Amino acid sequence: MKFSLIFEAQMVDTSRANERRVIHDCVEQAVFAEAMGFDAVWAVEHHSLKWYAHMSAPEIFLSYVAARTSRIRIGHGCVLMPHGFNPPVRVCERIAMLDILSNGRLDVGGGRGATRQETSLFGVDPDDTYPELEETMRIISNAWRDETFEWHSDKIDFAPHPIVPRPVQEPHPPLFLACTKKDTMRLAAEFGVGALTLGFAGPEEVAELHAIYAQGIKERDGSRLVSDVANDHFSALCPTIVLDDANDALRIGARGQRFFAEAISHWYGAGPPPSLEVDDGTDQVAAIEASKDRLVARLSEANIPYSPTTTSVYNPEHAYGDARTAIGYTERLVDAGADEIMCIMQMGTVPHAACMETIRQWGEHVIPHFHSREAH
């Protein structure tokens, strides 16, 4: 069982001074995670998503983290792989350099960048995102197998060139796909890449998605594999705040998740911008439910279709509490099929101190519990 952190660089206060503080806080959390026994840190690429994600250059963030650490794996995921965001050969060059600088610690996850906010900024055609993501993954898997590399397709065409530098890991770092729905889970299985299962619905949904992934692996015939090196690794998101005071952890976690949910609803749907008020100690579980109800009413009034997955991010029943709560929730994720528990705690309203204490609690209590269980 592996344990990791994932960073979006979320924030309520989007001033330059606070952006600087939050990003440096993320570095401090990542470095502390290595000391506390975590196995990996992931950083997600997004663009122009104010409040929700200010991690627009995760490869630079991760280079800085790599220089401050020695063991923890560096998760460059997701990289937005449609060509308008990142030309495929530039992705190859960047990940090879990052793999070298981290001494072979790199994992790479692909994503589409599906919001209109992002695609319109870079002139990306939403209809091209899936085929271009697949093409970039295939280019990554083949770029360094020979002294020179060539590629010929409807979108990219170039004669043999050396692609330098070359990564430490041969033939390429492990590949993953950001998965938020059933279709992408099937795609990850067909591609033979790890699944970064990003969602807030809880262990029941994780188990359902894992069953789809496992069935896809069982049924694949190899025709869509992006590499001859398969990576059937299933990572599950775990929203968490762990403190000695379980009630305080639940309040902070639910408030952070409400911010996360409202920001997602704003950029990925038709919701208003996230609420920016300071947590005043009120019942945040009730507040997140009220926020969900407002979104549903807004969508209904606008005659915009929605499904249970639209509001699943408003579910506050996660690893918010004391260490026993986190252990119990993690056990449910393990039973659901998780190979990796991908902790998210850096949600916009969550104080840095609460993130650091959560990392400490996981390192001192939660992770050792599962390592001890594995030893027996």
C-alpha cells in the first residue's frame, strides 16, 4: 500500500502575496510528507482556474520539491496532454529532465484539461482532447527507444530527431491517467496505464470504479496499449483532515471541501464562484449540504441537466476526524481496491497548520497501521 499527497494550490485570497505564501506552503508540506513516510507527491496542472488551482507549472514546483527531498516519488500529474496546452515533444523533454533531476523518481499522469476556461485560453478544441491525449502518451512511450525518433500522424509529422535528454527510468517513467468518470477508467485499463481516481463520492464509488478498471484489464486485447510496459496501479483520492480534536477536523475538512466543491461547480459547470467567507466555527456539514441544494436549484431553474455525479463532490463523509477515523476510512478504500491512498488536504480554506498536523498524524499513526498490517 502506497500513500501520497496531491496539490492543486487552492486559495481563497488570490492576491500575489498569498499566492506566494500558499505555493511555498505546498512545498513545505511536500517536504514534510517525505519525513513522515509518504511515498509520493502529485501536482496537478490547470490554467486560469482562479481559486481552484493555481498550479499552472507543476513541473517547476516538482523540480523544487525534488531538490529538497531524496526518496519520495515525484508525481507530475496530471500533465495536460492536448497539443495546444503542451506540444508532445516538449512534454517528453520536461519529464526526462525532471526524472534526471529526481534521480528516477518520476511518475507521469495525463489529463485533458476539460474546462472551457482552459481550452479557450489555449485554443484547444474540446473534441480533440481525447485523441490528442492518447497520441501524446504514445509519443512519450516511444520517444527514447532508439537514437532518433520520428512521428507521422494527421496532427504531428516530423522526420527522425534525437529527443534529449533521456529519462533515468527505461523506457520511460510510469504512466497514469486522471480518471473522474467510468469512461476514462475504461480508457486507462485499455491504455495499460495507472488510474488516478479523482472524486469525492466515497469508497462505494471507488469500489465501482475499481471493478470497471479491473474488468477492463481482464478484457483488454492489447490493441490500445500505449506502451509495452503496462502499469495497472489504482490510486484513490482520500480527502482528509486529521487532528486530535475530531470535531474540529470535521469542521475544517467540511469547510475545505465546500470550497473545493463550489470551485469545481463554478469552473466545470454553471455554479457561482465559491464562497470566500472565513470559517466562523458554524456547522460546516450543514453548510455543504445547503450549498449542494443551492446548486441543484440553480441548475433546475436554468434547465441544465445534472446527475448524482454532479453533486457527489458535496459529500463530506471522508477521513475528517482523529487518526482512528482516518484508519477506518482508509481501510474502506483498501477494501475497495486501492493500491495507493492519494490524500488531499490542501483545500482552499484549510489552514497550513492543519495540513501540517494532518501529515504528521498520518505519518505517526495511519501509515504505520497499514505497514504493520502488511508485515503480518
